[in-house]
Amino acid sequence: MTINYFGEKLKAVRKSKRLTQLDLSIKLGVSKGTISAYEQSLSYPSLETLVKICDILDTSSDYLLGITDVLSFKMGGLTDEQIGSVLQFVSLIERANEIIDKKE
């Protein structure tokens, strides 16, 4: 098992939470350069730091490590209409992926 996508997933989740690298580094008590290195897959966090990252970003280590592609997220602050739009968009992407998989 490899964690090739850890950096990409970390960056995507961080951005989805509207946090900068500096914001996350402050919350973790590490340098901004450390976050940058994680996101570029130049280095990886310790187990203790990974747990903190998951807590801060409200995501699972399974997702960040590539064990699962299931990204659970909370849609707090969105209206019912906005939540419906997000779910419709996700459904469209899933259907597109199914079509692509059938062609391969």
C-alpha cells in the first residue's frame, strides 16, 4: 500500500475548509513549510500529527491515506437548497464516472 495521494487529498480538504497552509500550521503547531512538504508528498506526518490533522479538518485518516475514497463531510451553514445542489452535483459526477468505467 502506498500513500501517493496523501498530499493532494490533504490540500483539497484543507482548501475545502477554507484554511491556508499557515492557518493549518498554526493549529497543528508546525511550520507552514511542513504543511507545504506534506502537500507536495515530500514528507509525511507522524501518527500523532495525522490524528490532529484529521481532527482539525474533520476528515478520516482512511481518506487521507487512500484507504477509501469516501469523503465524509458536514454541510453546516448551507441552506437545504444548497445542500440539494451539492448532492445533485455529486450524483452527476458519480454517473459520469460509471460511464467512463464502462468505456474502459
